Amino acid sequence: MTLGDLVDLQADRLTEAGVAFGHGTTNAHDEAAWLVQWALDLPLDALHDEAGRPVSASERLVVDALIERRIRTRLPAAYLTQQAWLQGVAFYVDERVIVPRSFIAELIADASIDRWIAPTARRMLDLCTGNGSLAILAAMAWPDLRIDASDLSEDALAVARINVDAHQLGSRISLLRSDGLQRLEGPYDLILCNPPYVNAASMAALPPEYRAEPALALDGNADGGEDGMDFVRALLREAPRHMTEDAVLVLEIGNEREHFERAFPRLPALWLETSAGPDQVLLLTREALGRD
């Protein structure tokens, strides 16, 4: 059996088991390739050049066991490998944080946000930082900014510390515990936020892979709402007091644009184009927030 054959075989197993994707891969073949190469300690692009490489019986056993664990536990693959990639950068993850997949990362990488950052900007906030990936990507993209990365979860901040230290950015990124903006002073020139925003009906329908992630980071109904906008309502109400005059807020709301626009019908938001379309991430100026 070759490496390519093994990937195809494991992809069939994942398909037959009905596992859900979305934590770094979108289909069975890509997920199988990731897990096979990780299990065999191969580079994640090895399949391109080594599809015809023979696989030993012992290697097959190692891969079979990992795929069996993926199927049996329904844990996202990133929890099994304790590694996730965002814009080509590796991050440590475990079950204390959601698997990073924010579309804001694309906007950092392609410079879509750059023109909105004032030349005098010095301070940025990554609110709901999770494992710290957006703060780290922002520090790489904007070396003049000092960054506060905050989260309510102490567990998440512990994981973020691992990543900040691994990327040697501790002198520029401060990790802070806060419930929303409550313990943060600012003012900030830029706020990035990928908050909990999943509506109640969608939370109830999540597949096991998503239920394995901390609900605190997903459920946007903590204050008793149903539209997923509980955190966002508080954020938009409080944000202007934490922003400089020329500051902007970049907010991810996933598939909840309809609920967002229903909750904030008069708010002039600029929707930013991502690989998933123009409905996932929006930008708000401080002026716009002050008018609402």
C-alpha cells in the first residue's frame, strides 16, 4: 500500500463514519491527509511528492489507531494533533480553546484592514482571543502596535500564553482576563473580535465535533437571548468608550448576518470580503458606533 492509497482508505472511513469537518479541513480527503501525515511524522505537504511512497504494516497500524480515535471520540482533528494552522502559522491548541478558524486572519494577511488603521495607531485589542492566534498574526503584520489580548476564560489565556511564548511575542502582547470590555481600559486604535455569536437553534443542532469545543466561546445567548447577539449587544454599547477617535472595530459574526442586521438595523456597517463571501466579518468606525 502506498501513502496515497492509505489516505484514500482513511478518507473513506471518515466518510462512512459521518464525521463533521470545519476545524482546519472541509472534506474527508484533506482531513485524512492531515492525520495520516501527522501520524507518520511527515511534513503536511508530503503527499504531493510522496503519494507513491510505500507504507509499512506498523505505519498502517499507527494511522488506523488515530483515525479510529477520530471516529470514536468525534474530537476535532486539531485536538488530536494539538496543532492548528492559520494563514500558514502553527498554533498549539487543546480542548481548553476552540480551534482557530477566524476569517479575520485572512483580512490581516491580505492587508484589507490596513487602510483603516490610523497612521498614529499604537494600541490594539484582540477581544475573545482564545488561543491567541489573531493577536499573534496581528503582531506579525503590524509591528508598531502593542496588543492587549483578552478573554474571560483563564484556560484559554493559559493556551494563549503557550502560543505567545512560542512565537516570542511576550514583549508586545499582554494577556488579560476580562468579561468583554469590563476590565479593559484602552483607548484602542483597533479592536478585533471573534466573539461567541451562535444562535440558540444552531447551538442545539451542532455536531459533536463542535460540541467538543468550549461552549463559552460559541454560544451567543449567555444572557438569555436566542439570536446569538447577547455578547455583541454589550460590546457595541460599550466599545466607543474604549476606542480612540479614529479607531475601528472589526467583528466576526459567522453565519449570523441576518440576526445582526435585525438587532442593529440602523448601524452603518461595512461588510468585508473573505473567502466565505461578504457576510462573515464587518467593520465599524467609532463614529458609526457613536451615532447608533
